[in-house]
Amino acid sequence: MSNYSPQDVRDDWVPKGDYLDRAFHDLEKEFLWPKVWQIACREDEITSAGDYVVYDIVDDSIIVSRGSDGSIHASHNVCPHRGTRLADGRGNANQFVCPFHGWRFGRDGKNVKVIDRQDWGECLAKEDTDLVTVQVGTWGGFVWINMDPGCQPLDAFLEPMKSKCELFEFDKLHPVWHKTLVIDANWKTTLTAFTEFYHVQTTHAQMLTYTQDYSISRAMGRHGWMSYAASSGMPLGRSSRLPPKDIPDFREYLFEYADQFKNDLAAMQTDRAYQATQRLREETTAETPPEEVLNKWGQFIYEAAVESGAGWPAELTPEYMAESGFDWHTFPNTVFLHAAVEAVLWYRLRPCDDDHTKTLMDVWSLERFAPGAEPKVEHEFYEDWHDADLPLIYRQDMENIPLVQRGMKSSAFKANRTNPVQERAVSHFHRILRRFMENSHADDALEPETLVEIPKGS
């Protein structure tokens, strides 16, 4: 790690080698992925005894399975005899059987059969025949794994994000759709495109007609926090970047928001929330004050959720929501946007196999449903993201990301010049990434940084 010290990253400067160098990728293989908590799958993918999902990360592969007692187990997906891979994808199994020599393993990774065991005599200990287990935990409706037996507990690792998001009840969300895309860029190039809102004003310029887009970001322990700078905590309204325009009916911002999120994002808004927004047309007028419109809007969405049987987080308050922000980066490779409460957009980014030039990007659109009303969702995989029929906002991001990766190779480009206010979470991530790999453990407690003061007039 001597060539990659935390001092090489500033609030406004991230060396391009972090994204381009194979050597940096190899450091991640050794000092990041085998030692950090990361999402392996969703809990609702393994609801029944015997259900399993295989999670691949660079050279390692993990089987996550549900036991007959409802417990969750995670083991390395490699037979201790010859190293044969035992499973792929997802399915249901009473045992995992090596296809090469027939060794058998229970759902908990314990060996239940070695063919001709007597041949080894005393030279094969029982523990040498079991699969190597990994640490496993659950939070937010996801199953998390860590290959380091001496790792920090998951709950502690997730702080302070966990405390600031716990009341949203993410564990009660279920997928509406789940797509996995291959992106021609390093996983960090892709990740950092979703850990700042600074790009909205150009990449998603169509949103400026209803979004006060100036943003702020914070370092939160090892994680990153992003939100908008609007004093109300809600970014609704015409961006100051556009020429002034008199819009006497505040509701128009909400109607445009609802239409764009329905058509151009297909996430972060339930159908019932869209219909609740339309109630404003009948139950308020153009003369209704903006504060009252916002209160009615929230009331209608809440009522629709409760009436549907989906419910609403009981302890959530406006103050808690404001403190929780709009968007979190959970170190190292998870991002979620949760301001809509009942509809959350969740990303997981990782290297595609052992290729540091490609990202495997999972996108989940999660919503809150009445018990038993959750849809059956097919996992979609796209080697070429163009085939995924993505809505406009995703396409705009996906077009940019490979251009960034290619452009950084230029001899004229030395480093990412990150915005110290709006992209603080990006530079902070790189500092924490380097520090984590240098320490090779996750027990260094990191305090949240103070928020950079927003320039006056912004």
C-alpha cells in the first residue's frame, strides 16, 4: 500500500490510478473484498428451507442458504477436496454435491459424505472436509457476508448509517424489479456516479424545471451522505440555474415530479403514491399555499399506503427524515435513495469477475406492499445494458460512465477534481477505501465529518 496512501486524496483531488490501475484492483482483491461486509442477496430470495443464492466477488464465491430451522448460512463455494465449484445462480437443495467426486455438504457447510473416507486414514481431519464458513448478518432486508472471521460486527460496521435509517423499515420492502447490468467501467467509476447530485444540472437537465438541485454531501463515519440544500429539505421548485419564470401554481412541480419519476425512472414512487399526487388536482387549488400543498401531498400518500394494507413506518418523523438525507453510500459498494420512504432505489456495484475495467451493477426497485401482495419478480441480467430497456434517467447515466472511464486514460488527465461541497462523499470514499486496505480490518471507528458550509447565494 506504500504507493496508495490516504494523503494522496484531498477533498478536491482523487488520483485517476484508483480507477485505472490493475495494481489497485489487485490490492482490493487482497485487502478489501475478503475483509469487508457486503450484500450477498436479499432475504426474500431465500425464504424457504433449502433456498440458496450464489454470490460471486472477484475470485471468491459464496453460497448463502436457508436452513431447515430458518437460519441463514454462508460458506465458500468450493469443495475442499479439489476446489471444484459446487453451485451456481440460485435454487433449492437439501445438500450441495460436488459434481467431480461426489463429496456432500449440508446447508450449513458441514460435510456429510466423503467417498471412500477410509482411504485417508488419520491424515484427513473432520474440519478439513467441511466448507469454509463466512460471517453472515441481515439488515434492511438484505443478507450481508464477510469472509474475515475477525471482522467487526455488522451492526457496528453500518453505523452511523444504520441509526439514521433504521426507522424507514427497509426490511419491509420487496422488489418490483431487479436488473443486473454489465457496465464498461471500473466499479468505482460507476459507483461514484451515484454518490453525488452535482451531475443533475447537466446529465438530467430535464429535472431542473421542478428540482432545486443544488446539493450537499457529508462524510458519515466510513459512509457517505447526500441530500439537497433546499431549506425545507424537499428539493421541489424551479432550479435557480434556469431563467426565472413565474409559476403561480406550486402543484405543477409535484405533477411534473410524479410524471417524470413514473416515466423516466420507474422507481422511487409507488403507483398509489402517483395516484395520491393526482388527488391534489381535486382537493387543492392553484391558490393553496405551497406548505399546505406539501402537507396534503404527504397526507394523501400516507393514507394510500395505510389503506392498501402496506402500512407506514410508525416512528418516522419529518425531522428524522431530514437528518437521514436523500441518498446514502454504504461502504464499500452499496448506494440507496430512500427519501420516498415506501419506494427505495438500491444499487450494488462490484468488479465483473476479475476484470477491473467492467462493473457488475445490480439495481433493485423496492416498494412496500401489504403482506402477501408482493409481486413475483424475475431477475434480469444484461451483458449489454442497451438491451435492458432502461428508462431515460438510467440511460443518461449509463451513457456517461464509460466516457468517464475512457477519458481518464488520457495523459492530459491527472485526477478527479471532486467538488469539496457537493462531491465530498466521493473523495471521502477513496480516503476510507485506502485506509481500510492499509489497516486490513474494519475496527477503526470513524467519526462523521462536519458539514461544509454552503456558499451564500448558492
